[in-house]
Amino acid sequence: MSLAHATIRTGEQTAELPEARDAGLIFIGRIETPWSVRSDCPKRGDPESGPDCTLILDPRWIPARTGVAPGDTIQVLYWMDRARRDLLTQSPRDDGQTMGTFALRSSNRPNPIASSMVRLLAIDGARLTVRGLDCVSGTPLLDIKPDACKGHAG
């Protein structure tokens, strides 16, 4: 959705975005979930009882998953590509009550990076089946990291 066509709720403010970007990201794959629109996504994924979702790696990144195994808890970082990036204040309940973007977990933010701790259920080549995501199908995948408590150096 183009920002020009997105609605602004009562009390929300926007910022003019810079033309140049500071960093380049590499999407390492895509995410498949049961949800096709943001309003259907859960507020937070549940790694115990949520639906199965699939991380589909670009084939060049398959060797990078060496050492990751079913049963692991992993952190998935993804790019909320349908989010607004210009909101300074937001009215999450659409009631005119606003808060600053940095005080919210909303996907609408200058850099819409999301993070979920998920349970890895299965691996089949470039496909990793996980439980605990909260994004729409087709969301770009940024990175996968082991659970910090697992003891891997980093």
C-alpha cells in the first residue's frame, strides 16, 4: 500500500522521510503464514499453540542453517514491508488517543523490523517449519538467530 493512500487516524502525526537510505538489507527469504492481511495477524505469535508457518530461505543461505535443529527456539527477524514508515504518533485503537511510535510495538515505524521467538518444528531443505509468528504471508525474512540462552558465541 502506498503511503499516499494510507489513512491517518485522528491525532496521528507523520514525518517527511529522507530520500536517501542509510543501510542496505539483504532479504534471505520469505515467510509463509496463514494470514493474507495485517488485521488477521495475531498481536504476538504463540510458539506453543500458534499455527505452523514456514520460513523459505533463498537456496544460497541453506548452509547458514547448519547447527540449527528441530526443537530449537530461534529468533526470526523480518521486514514488515506493508507498514507505514512516517508515523511519529499513532492511535492504535483508532480512538484519538495517541502515543509516540517508539512507545508502541506497532509495525508502523521508521524501520519496520519485527522479531519473534519461535519454535523450530522441522527442516526440509530451504523450508523451516516454525510456530510463533505474527506476520502476513510473503513477508521478507531478514535473519535467523539462535536463542540467546543456548550459549552460542556472538
